[in-house]
Amino acid sequence: MGYAAGYKKDVDLEMLDPTGVVVEKWILYGTFLTSVDFGALGYSTDALADITAELRMDLLFPDSPMMKLALSAAFAASMLSSSLSAQIPARMIGQLNAVPGGYTIQEIEDQNTVYLQMPAGATFVVGNTVDVQGTLRLDANSPQVIFEVASIANSPSYMTVGSARLGRLMEIRVNHPGASQFFVFLSLQGDHTPLESYAPIATGTLWVSPIGMQTIAGGPMVDRWRGGMNVPNDPSLVGMTYYMQAAVHAQPGPLTFLNGRKVTVQQ
């Protein structure tokens, strides 16, 4: 196929109203054609020709200045997250879990698990979705990431995801007080990219890998949004694991990344 720079292009996908005004726009990054069907042509008719094209892209998300800046920050931060030689400010929203010897704040239990160092006298309930702020550092004796918590509180903003079963709807809910724009992201890999250094553009932690991340839902909401994603009835998907996360943006604040969830496709 040659070098990616020669065949991958950025594509603008626009939805128009009856007068031709753009009402919604999505940006497809690293896009290339996988197939094109030009249909049948003939001299016997002057009807419009139907052209069908299939595209494959690296990234897909709505066109908004806030989203562009936040994702640019995420890519930059992900390049640095593997070498946290000093403490950096961080904010994490997620489910508080108890593990032997301490606590974690992530539903995604893998190599990216972040361990919490709680302040003396802090009150919290295991299982709640919490909003914690503090600093991240690498453990000197292991490759584990330690979060030194400065404050912890229950979070009114969170995402829940139902089970993913073949041929069924996987329910997704996003909760955030007031009016806002929401986004739901999906990736094949988990991550822990702190975004607090990029305030006021973005806040929170990116729990999904920005590499290959896709936006599967988004739009305006008030207090809560409920929707879902159809899981294809394809047996080859059984056992596949996906990482999901929601983000909300309420003017004039930053784009806030909520908790992450890991889902595995079941029969």
C-alpha cells in the first residue's frame, strides 16, 4: 500500500439542512478508502448515480475547538505518562475499589491500575463513584503509579455501561447535573493519561488510549443521557474487550473526562 502519508487523509463529514447549511460536522482523521462502488451507468437514463464508498479511519470525533484542544493535549500527555519522574497534578473520576493493601479508583483492572494513597482522616465509601484530586508519581520500588490524594468526594457525574451480548443493545448512561454536551469514547486499549496540566482546556484523566479512539455517541443533554450501542451478532467478537469513557462539557468550563469502563463481549 505504500507509506500512510500517501493514502491517509483527513476528511470532513458534514450534515446539511434543506437549505445547505451545515448543522453537524465530524472530522475523520487518518482516513482512506477501502472500497468504492460507482454503480451502473447508461445512456438510457439521466437519473443521479449512486456512489457507495467505505472508509476506514484512525480517529473520529465531532468538530469543536474544545475537543480538538483536549485530544491534542491527550496525545501529548500520553507520550509523557510512561516517564513520570516527578509529581504532576491530577484529577480522577471513577469507582473506588478496595484491594489488598489499599485502594484503586479504576474499574479497568490491568497494568494501568492506579493505586491511591489516602490522606489521614479522609472519609469515603468503597463502590461509590468519586472525584479525587492530588498528584501522581511513580513508586520508587515498582512500576506502579501512585496517586497521592489531596481531596476526595462523591461525584455526581459518571457513566454506566450495561453488559455487551451478541445481537443485543449495550445500554450506556451518562449523568451530569445541568445542561452540557456529552461524548462517549471507545478504544481497544486502556490508558491513564492525566489532563490536569492542560486546564482550563480539559480536566480529569483519559482512561482509554487515544490511539484508535472513536466517538460512538455525543450531543446535548440535561442532567442525564440514556442510549446504547448495538453489538453485532458475530460469534468472532466473543471475548473481545473494549475500553469506554464519557466526557462532558458545560460552558464555560473545561471538557471533563469521567470514569472509564471495561466491557467484554459475551455470547
